[in-house]
Amino acid sequence: MLTVKLALGFFAGCAFLLLSGQLKASGYAEVDKPAPLSPGSDHRQVEVVFWYGCRYCFSIEDDIRQMQSDLDGQADVSHLPAPLNKTWANHARLYYMIESYGLPWSVHEKAYRKVIESDGKDLATKGQIVDFLIESGISRQSASELYRSDEIIDSVRNAYLKLKAYGVSVTPTIVIDGRWLVDGYTASGVKNILPITEEILDRK
């Protein structure tokens, strides 16, 4: 994994740090011990590390969805919430709950807006999360039970372990095939993250 050079901090609603390690001039870093691809998958894998309170993450979501469409099934694109502290872990719970219910992407967009507009404070407790899901037609009992279910707890734990294995502590970050990392630091700006990701997919 990459070596942490600077402690975790916060800027404009996003986590940031500097990473040392195999940083490439072309705008990406390599994971020292690449993670194996998902069993049974013959596609490239793209994981989008994000936090609902990260304005930069939200700003590239439309482009990520366009990239996914352009890839036309050649790569599996998925989101990986970053449970880097207690509040972020609850936001990660919400992400997996929305996914478990099969709710549309517009619900994720609504969560982004609520958390960003509250400077990361909203949707940070069980009560806020349950009330939020009730607005999307989920019953209070169902949301309360899913919140504390092993399914959701295990998903958040696994997300944390993945980030630790990758050496990622910054949002947004794109992880390609469990091997290459692209973030605002390696890419010299958030606007360059997706172009570099696409270049890696084309060349690697």
C-alpha cells in the first residue's frame, strides 16, 4: 500500500492527504500489493471512492456516469464509500442501504446535496438516515432494521478494509483493477482524474 506522508485533514468538505510511494509522472500511483479482481469477473474494475459531503466527488458524478456508458460493459464501475470516521461511516451505511433497497440514483444525489449543504453534519445519525429513507417510501421499521443489520455493518467494514489495503484516505479517488490510484493530488487537480483514468483503461 502507499505510505501516508501527511495526516488526514479536511478541505472544502473533502478529505485530503499527501501520499508517498510509487507516484507516477503520468498522474497516478500504484498500489504496492495490488488487490485481486473480483472472482469470476473478466472485466476491468473501476472503484469510485467517495463521501457524500465531498463537493468534488459530487462534481464528477455526471462524468463518471458518462464514462460508464462509454465503456459499454468493458469495465465494472462501482462506488466505494469512505468510512474514515464515525460520521463518514454512517454516510457509508446510508449508501449501502440505498443500494440494498434498489432506490434510483436520484436518491444518492439527494443525499449528496443534504450532506454538502450541512457541511457534513446531516444524515450522520440513525434517526436522520431513517427519516431520509422514509421520504423515499421506506417504512420506519424496515429502515431501522436494515440500519443495524449484519448486511450493512459488514459492507461498511469491508469498505474500510479495502481503503486500508489500497492505502486510500482521500476523496475522490478512482481505483483501477485494485492496482492504480488516481486522485486530485496525483492528477494535479480533480478535473484531471477521469481523463487519466480513461487513459489507464486504454493503455494498461
